[in-house]
Amino acid sequence: MKEAFAGELAAAYDGAVVDEVRANGYRFAAGRLTIHLARELGFCYGVERAVDYAYQARRRFPGQRVYLTGEIIHNPHVNQRLRDNGIRFLSDPGEQRDELGAGDVVILPAFGVTVGEMARLAERGCTLVDTTCGSVLNVWKNVTRYAQDGFTAIIHGKVKHEETRATASQALKYPSGRYLVVLDKAEAAAVCSYIRQGGDRAAFIARFSAAASPGFDPDVDLVRVGCANQTTMLMSESLEIGEMFRAAITDRYGAEALVQHFRAFDTICSATQERQDAVAALLDEYALDLMLVVGGYNSSNTCNLARICAERVRTFHISDPDCLVSADAINHRPVGAPSTTTGREATTTGWLPSGALSVGLTAGASTPNNIVGQVIKRLESFCR
Ligand code: SF4
């Protein structure tokens, strides 16, 4: 049965073009165009499993309403295909959570849901199909342990991202649990400064009110901290942030007391890390004219791949082949813009240089290979 569904999934996201390019040394050449493919790209193990479980759930409960709490992963094509297969999204207009009942099936996405939402769905008697990725569960395990031991979880992540909201909620399972979400090094630096020498308590609370557990008191809740992160952040940045906190705690309490005040676990998932490493290797190996990064505009790991590339080469983050409007115009999400579905999309003209062209290509963990294949084919059509 499982094999049958795996076959269905493979057919839905046919990756024949990508398979061919991989077999050809990750290189596609046609006329003046050469495309170099990152050695790790596209669907990760967690996403593949989640999408597979969703299709299985639809088949296994034929007479019942099957829902997703929201996007299963951050890719509009994958989500639309699930809608087309009869799976309803509780986040869609007109859907009512309070109408859910014992006969309904609810699929939980790869990045998980909050403790509160899980409890509410269970109370209603819904059948839950939990696709939360094992790498996310690993983060939850660490955050839960911090809470049990009275350490505040410092989460490097995006406070509005579903995964970070779910992770933060894990800290509140224990009365001593606290969390604080930091987006980047600038926010981490502000928190580290408070750890070192204190500061304006009211201003701190105001600045981080949307990112901290209820009643967060920096004078009390920054004494013992444990670092964690959203699994799809930039690994280098997460590691730097961890070291910033280690240094601040050491300065405040001394190296000999570090173990009583500081903990850290590397919770970037291996799939994210492999994709980030692969794109760095690609940029080292080839002199590229430009880089295409394919994935949803609200996909955190795709946005971070684009950030890595943009530091080294002209980069366009596109959501699908339709963004390649023509040899003259491309629609794309400006690198560094907020990662939201409704994010600003820019149009750049004159994007494709003339003459021999070397293009790097990668895709986020929520991008199926058929989309990558379509991008290759469309780009080729502009270079004949
Ligand atoms: S990106 Fe990592 S944590 Fe997220 S679903 Fe994929 S494997 Fe799991």
C-alpha cells in the first residue's frame, strides 16, 4: 500500500528532467546555455513524508472530510494539488474550526502545530494525522527539556512562522517554561547586551513583547538560557547567535558558571544544512553569470538559500517557471524582502545576458522536482 502511494507521489511530481541532469553530472547544456544544478536541492525527507501522508489520508478516509490546519508546506503548487484532491484547508476563507467533529480527519503539517491547537483538535474528537517532521520534534525535545530545567529557550527564528510558534508553545508546557524569539544577529545583540549589563527593562519588554512568552521579565528570564532554532534558518547565523549568547553569559557569570546558565544544541535540520552546503559548493566551483533559486516566497529555507547566493552572484528567487516571463523580463521576490505569501514581487528587465551563459540552479526543501524541471526547460527556450 505504501509503495502504491509512493508511486502516486512520484507521478504527481515527476522529476524526469532533474533526474537526467543529475545523471549528467548535475549539468544541463543546450546551445549557449549551461545550467549547474546544486547537488542537494528540492523536496527534503520531511516534506516528502508529509505530502505522502496527506495523499494516504485522503485515500484511507474516503467518506470523511479531510482537512489540513493550513499549508502543509510552503509551496503554492503542492498545496493547490492537495486542494484539487479534495483536501480542505482550515486556513481558507469560509472554513470554521468550531464545526469540526468526531467524523473529521485533520492533517497536521510538517512544521507542526502549537500545543494549544493540538489539544483543541483532540478535544473535538478529530482523527489526527500528524506529519510533524522528526527534525522539528528534535527541537521540541530540547526546548521542553529547557523548560523542565528552568532555562529560557532562545529561539532563532521568525516569530510568525508556524514552526517557531509551535516550538515556542512547547516551552509553555511547564510552569517554569519561558521563550524569547530572536530573528537575527541584531536582535540577538540587543538581548546579549541586556544579559551583560542590564538596561531599560520597559523598553526591552516593549521591543520583544510579540516575541516572548507571556509575562517575560528580562531581569529574571535571561539568567539561564538555552539556544534552539527554527530548523530552516541560515545555519551559519544560528551558530553565530549561539556563540553570541555563550559569550554574553560567560562575561556576566564567568566561565566556571557557564554550565549553570547556558545550554545549546544544534537544531538546524540536516536537509537544510545539506542544501545550504551544496549551494555554497556550487558557488565555489563555477563562475556563474546568475543564480536561480526556486521556491515559495514564504518558504524560510528557500529565502535563506537566496541570501547565501545573493552575497556572491546576481540572484533571482522565483516561485515557479511562470516567473520567467521572457528573455527580457523576470518576476522574482527581492532577496531580503519579508518572506510572506503576499510578499512584494518585483519585475526585472534585461535579466538574461547575451552570449555564453552559465546559470546556477537550486530549490528549497518544499519545491518538487517537476517545478525545477519546468524552470530548466523554460530557461532553455529563451536561449535557443
Ligand atoms: S526542512 Fe528539515 S525540518 Fe523541515 S520538513 Fe524538511 S527535513 Fe523536516
